[in-house]
Amino acid sequence: MFRKYLATAAKSIVAVMAIAGSASAMPAMQQQSVEADSLYRQGRSLLSDSRFESAARTFALIRENHRSSTRAGDSYYWEAFALYRLGDGAEALQLLEEQQRDHSDARTSRDGRSLMSRICGDRAGDERCARVVAEQSRADSDVSDETRMMALNALMNMRPERALPVLRRFVTNYDRSPELRVQALYMLVDKAGPAEATELLISIANDDPHREVRRQAVFWLSEVDSEEAVDALLSFAQESGDEELLLQAVFALSQHDSPRAMNAVRAMAADAEIPINVRRQAVYWMGSEGNDSDIRALKAMYPDVRDREVRTAIVHAVAEAGGRENREWLLQLALDEDEPIEVRKNAMYFIGEAGASVPQLIDLYDSTFETEMRTQLIWVLAETGEETAVDKLLDIARNDPEIRLREQAIFWLGESDDPRAIDFLLELIDG
């Protein structure tokens, strides 16, 4: 398409001739500038009207007839933009390359690089685009991060053998933006095989000067299905003193199918020397799949755990797993007077969450004589919203000998839509 429409451009030359006639008294250079400015304004006006084919012809005339004008360098970009909107990406890309080669100082040069990246993002496997993307990754410091991001995104459409060398060079260049290098890490994992991805991610996680890039490298090891990746994550889990890296290592290990990986997560959950947040996350990932062996391991670990936050995390994980056996374990925990009261109250709450029936909760209330535990059970009963639970709350509000418990039952009845609760509250108000 490019050039062939120049044959029709002769019509527009008439306008140029008219301008030239009226300005014959001007010096030649000034006349050239006036004529180029006029065509430039005409071309921009045509773009505004979405008349892209006419706009492209007009900007081409600037170079044909006024190559020495200051508008010539910018005409490459605007003609390419018009062609791009017409769907002719190949010709647009050629024009933009010519601008970068011959008019890199043009005001639209930076916009031209952005448009090149955008075009290449739409052209999977294009040989010219492969060269453009490689050049963009080595671009000078005046290229915006947005432009570089476009160039990186264009790599997603390219074959691995072309994309990987560029990604590897970019992600290991410490002078680049950490945010962009993190994006490149994701692309690299997508393109590379397990061995190559593992090697590079381990290197970055160990040596990169930016903490977030290191953290993300550990995170992406979760996506690499190799024993080498598990070995690296085990090493991070055992040796790293950085809590953020440890948290990522726990997550990444939990995503691997390797028995060694899950054994490491269990060990971290039980290790009193590891930061509390890391242990809590290890407990969470053990319970996240509801795997019976992991839930049994958590319950077996519980008596030896001294930290209250980790204990609470274990209680939560067991409750989330559900099932009769786990509810029984929670019940025993709730009734154990040697346990801290907050842990027992959490267990009481989670008994309801784990699927205990209202009759079971009522039996538990009647067999418990501690005020704090009964207060918690009143809340758990109210949360069920069932009719039999409202019956029990009405009984407590009327008959419990302890005023604090009666008041709690009255409060939660006020949150109920049950007509009996409303009648009872009106009865209290009316005396």
C-alpha cells in the first residue's frame, strides 16, 4: 500500500502550487517551511476527521516535496499512524524504522517508538518485529517505561528462541526498572523450559540487588516443575533470614507436588525458630487443600505449639477442613480448661463453622458453666439463624440466672427477624 497511493497524491500538489504562487516573493527556505506547515495542518485535520487514507497521502507529500523542512521528520510518524489505523502495520513499521534511522531527533520520535511496540504486539512471529523488540530492550534512557512495557508484551507473541535471549538480557540488567524486570520474569517463566527457568530464577533470587525482584523470583519458582526448583526453595527456607523471601518460599513449596516440598512446609509450621507470620502461612497452606494427612499432621503438632497465633491458625485450618472427626477434635479443645480462653472461644466458634448442628450447640451450652464460653456460644447460636436456636436464645433471655448472659441473648434477639423475637422484645418494653 505504501508508495502506491503516491500516484493519487498529484491531486494534492495543486494545493501546494497555489501556496507557492502566493508566496513567490518569500525566500526559498521560508517558502518551503510555509508550504510544509500547510500540508502538516491539512494532514492533522484529516486525521481528526478519521480520513486516514487522505491523511497518509498528505504526510507523504511533505517528504516528497519538502524533505528539508522541519516537518519532514514528524511526517513519518503521522503517516505511519494513519496507515496503522488503516490496518497496514507492515508499511507503518517501515516508516517508523526510517524515522528512527534518519530523524531520531524529530519531536515525534519517542511516540514513534511507542507505536512500533504497539504494532509489534499485534504481529506474532514477524521477523522485523523481532529486531524492533531487541532494539527496544536496549533503548536509550529517554524511552519511557510504558514503551518498554509495550516492547516486552510484544515478546509474548514471539517464538521462545527469539524471545528468551532478549528477556534474559533485560531481566539481568540491574539498571532497568525493577517493576519491568518483574514483568519480564513472568514472561521468561512462560517461555523457558524448566531447566533454563530454574537456573535463572535461582540466580536472581540469590543475587539481584532489588528485594522485590528477588521475592518475585522465589514466587515464580512455584511454577517450575522440577526437583531443582524444589531444592532451591528448600535452601531458601533453611537459610534465608528475610521474612518476605521465607513467605514466598513457603507458598512456592506448597504449590509443588513433591513430597519433599510438603514435608518442608510441615517442618516450617512446627519450627519455633521461624518467624510467626511464616509459621502461620505454613499452617494455612497445609490446610488450604483439606488434605487428610496434612490435617492430621496439624492436629498432632498442636500440643507442642506454644505460640497462640499459630495455635489459632491450626484451629482455623482444622475447622475449614470440616467433617465429624475434626468437629470432635474442636469440641475437646473448647472444653479443655487448660487451654487459653481465647483459643477455646475460637474453637467454640469454629465448631459452628465446621457444621455442628443446633442441638449439638445447645447441649454444649447446657454442659458448659463458664460465662465467657457461654457468651461465645450465644453468639454462635445467633449466627445460625435457625428457629431452634431462637428458641434457645428466648429461653436464656427469660430464665438464665446470670444477668450478663440474659443481656447477651436479648442483644442477639434484637438482630433476629424472627417474629417471636420481636414479640418478646415488645413484651420486655411494655413491662
